[in-house]
Amino acid sequence: SKPGDVILLEMQAGVICGGIQIGFGPAEDRLDVYDATRVAVGNGRVVVAAAGNGGVNLDSAECCRKYDRTNGIVGPNCRAEEARKDSGAIIVGAGGSGRKGCFPARERLSYSSFGSRVDVQGFGYCVRTTGSNFDLHSDADDPENISKWYTDRFSGTSS
């Protein structure tokens, strides 16, 4: 890869806050992913990562300021080494698309992790895309050609 290239982290990790897993959030909760992200960003790559589908408040005191850009309160079970600085990744949460029959536009979806570390919101439900393993539609003119199958119900912070 070269500077300016985009790296997509379409994955999540169990977020450990205050010594317990409280849900799913950005993969950079794992120190190895965080370190790799810092190296990639430091070398000019653009890293885009899912916020995770755990509905975690990344600014909560229990998260020990791993994600908090607001210099919020640190929980009582936090160790100084748990606090991290911004990795440089663009963290994407899930919001409504506003499409008919779907959630209102730009409304945070309940499962999306959130907080000051989440930079942008993408459609997290009713996303039309090729492939998938559920709710597939085929091309009326070529119904046997699976390369033309699509779904309009892809969802999550990775969509």
C-alpha cells in the first residue's frame, strides 16, 4: 500500500471497560489493532473502522478514557495504562437511512456504539448491497446468476 490508501476495519471487538466486557465496540479495543492502526495512520494510510454493534457508550467512566475525547471522568476500577490517545482511525457508527420502512435519517441506531470517539455515522439498516447470506433477491432477467443477487437489508456498523 501507499500513502493515501484506505484500510477498512470491518470488524468489532469485545470492549473491556473497568475489567469486564460490556459489549462490542471498535476493534482497536485490542491493543494489537490499536498499535497497527497508529502505525498505518502514521505512515499516511486512512483507516476507517466500525464503531461496533454493542451499543457501548465509549465515553462512560468505566471505559477508562480509552475512547473519550472529552477528558471525562475516569471510573474507580481504571488503571492509568488503560487510557489511550486517539488512534487516528475514522470510527463509523450506525444510523438510520430514512428510507421508507426503515429508521429515520441520521438517527443513531440502538445497537451502535457511540461517544466522542465516533467520527461519522453511516447507514446501519436497510442498506442495499450485492451478496449477503440472508434476504437475497435475484435479477428478474437472470434469476440463476448468483453474481447478480443482492439484499436491501444489510445492517450493522459494518454496512
